[in-house]
Amino acid sequence: MKEGIHPDYHEIKVIMTDGTEFITRSCYGAKDAKLNLDIDPKVHPAWTGGTQQLLDRGGRLSRFNSKFGGLFAAK
């Protein structure tokens, strides 16, 4: 590899929202930096499945289903 063109890749401590910590390697900050997460996979609905439901009141989803609803019907 060429010298002097790569970023500094070092260990940092990641602190999750519930206080748990783990060590990983990253280009973030300086060596032994701490990264405090505001959102993490343990609490964010995108990773947990969440309780949020898709609400569509005559919008995009309804228009899509009325236009293409028959294309994917089981035979």
C-alpha cells in the first residue's frame, strides 16, 4: 500500500443508549475516542420491527394498489 494516503484506523469505544460499551476499529476521532450513540439498533424501530404501522389515507399506497394491485395476485 502507498504510504501517507490512508486515514488513521484505530480503536474507539462505542457507548450505546443503554450504557453498554464495546470496542471497535474506526477512522472516527483520535485513538481511544468515545462515540456516544443517540440511536442504536436496540431501540430504533427500523431494526427492532417497532410498533409503528403504515397509515395511508388515500395517498401513495392506495394509488399504487389501485393501479398495480392485480399484477402480483396469486394464481
